[in-house]
Amino acid sequence: MADHKRKVSLTSISDEEQQPLSKITHGTAVALVKRPKTDEIQKYGSTALVQAGPKRTSGLQAPIMHLTGHKGEVTSCRFSDTGEHIASGSADKQVFLWNTYGECANYGVLQGHKGGILEVQWMPGSERVITASTDHTVAMWDAMTGERLRRGKHHTAPVNSCCPLSKSAGDDNMFVSASDDGQLVIWDARERNPAAVIEHSQPLTSVVAAVSGNVVYAGSLDNTITGWDVRTQSAVQTLRGHSGTVVGLAMSPKTGNYLASTSLDNTVRLWDLRPYCRLSNRCERVYTGAPHGYEMNLVRPAFDKDESMVASGGADRTLTIWNLRSGEVKYKLPGHKGCVTQVDFHPKEPIVLSGSVDKAMFLGEL
């Protein structure tokens, strides 16, 4: 968004400067775990200091892993559908690919955008990644080889968001992008030109697709969320309630019945998308405790795999996780040194991922 400061470097990177995926790795991961002192081991004859503590709940190497390597703000980070890998996008114009387990090795870097990455998403199957950038383009990448498979050039302003169109159907070709130019563009990786273009009256900050793939929801500078039927390219629903720009959206992964939205009004809202909703405005709950700051960053929420929790980052440098039903704050997780821009839950284990303007990410088990 033009009105949202993202501190993005505009130094260009030519296609010729792209390097093979296997030859570029810049990130590192540190396991944050207390180590025993040598004299303690000698005294007690064991490493009980490391082994003691709460029972482990995940397959992570340590309860908390700290991932670093980006040279700019981490604007987006996501688990793959399998949970085995992570993709992170940054203002440094690069996407890093990481292993979730073991040493969390940074096994590849995707390069080619001429502007900062504003969102990164995995396509169904975990073999392709899509990116949205300030260079007015979207791109699809082969996460196995690092090859750029598709570059979408249609938008006339920074592209703030992108998402797969039919994730539940396993379609790894169709995706959607939303831009400051007010356009929602439907892309088919097999075609040269956009499959469809939907016009909105205001800049668009975020987009997410319904489970069916027939409707996409877009957050806007006008404080609303609009649902668009991609078949007829017409608006079918408008969600009102926020008093500030909607900056992030997430669809509940299990049922697709709920939509979460973050806004510059310092709230996260839960919307009921079921056909026969009892609430006239469809807003089931308002969560507080994750404030926005003067930077006005794009902060994106997330649901856990069971739809029992919803989470969001904030300018208070913490990750906040609420009970979806009661609205009670379950976790308030510190550690970052700047605004937390992205949260994601592991698709299989109780692990949460967060990215921040401090250029780092945390992996932590709950």
C-alpha cells in the first residue's frame, strides 16, 4: 500500500544475477536451549540439566529455534503443507527456503524480484511457491530447483498479497494477487495473460480464497473485506466492522467457515462465513492485545490446524495467541526486537512460526 511504510530497497536485481538454488544459502538457525556446564556433568555424572523440564511436544531440535539470515525485514513466512519446510520473504528481495526440523538448514534462496517481497505462499503439494512484490509483479517458483516458472506482469502498483485459488482441490496452477492498484488478478500458471481481473474502488492490502475456490476475500484501504465470486467477477459479500485499514486475512483451514482479519484499528476480528449465520454483520468475536504501531506494517493472522486458536503479531514485538471461542489470550510470546509481521501454525504439530521487522524468525513449540 502506498500509505503503508515498508522501508523497501529499490536496488534492482537482473534475471542474469539469479544463481542456482543449491549454490546459495545465507541463513542460520540457533537452538535456544540451556547447556550443562562441564563441572556439573562431572559432579552429577549426567546431562540432566538439559533433559529436565516440561515434556517436549514436537519434533523440533529444541523448544525454540531462532532463524536468521535475511538482510531486510521479514515480511512473510509460511510452513509448507507437509510441515517439512518453511518459506520466508523479505524486504531484501529474496525468499529463503528452510528445513523445519534438525538444524533448520537454509537450503535455498529464490532471487529475481526487483523489489521487496510482501507475501510468500506455498502452492498445494509443497513443490511450488508464489510471491508478491513491490516491483508490481507476482511470481511462481519451483521450490525444488529454484527456477522461476512464471512471472505475472499486469499490476501497476505494489502487489501486497497473493494466495492459491483452490488449495483444497490441490490445484497448483491457479492463484490470486491483490495490489495497491485496486485490482484482484486471477492467474493460471499455464497461461501467459491473467485469467481474470476484478476491479475494486480502493487499494487492496490482502487476499485469501474460500475453501471452495469460488470466492476470494480481499481486505482494503476502505476498512472493509469484500467477497468476490471469481466465476462472475461480482461482489457477493461485504464485511464491515473495522475502523481502520484491513492489513491481513486468514481462512480457517479445517472447515473454511471462518475468516480472521487484522486491522490498523488494533483489533483482530473473527467472521462467520457460513450461509445461515445468526449474526447480522457476521462478526463473531473481536480480539484485542496485538497493537499496531506508527509503521503501519502489513500484519497477517493465522488459524491453528484444529481451528481452536487464532494468532497475530503486533508492534509490541510479541506474538499473541487467543482461544478462538472464548477470546482469552492463551499465549503472549516475546523474543522479537521489532514488530511481528507474520504468524503461521504448523499443519501437523503444536509449533508456531513468527517473522519480524528485526530480520529474524522464531520457531517454537506450544
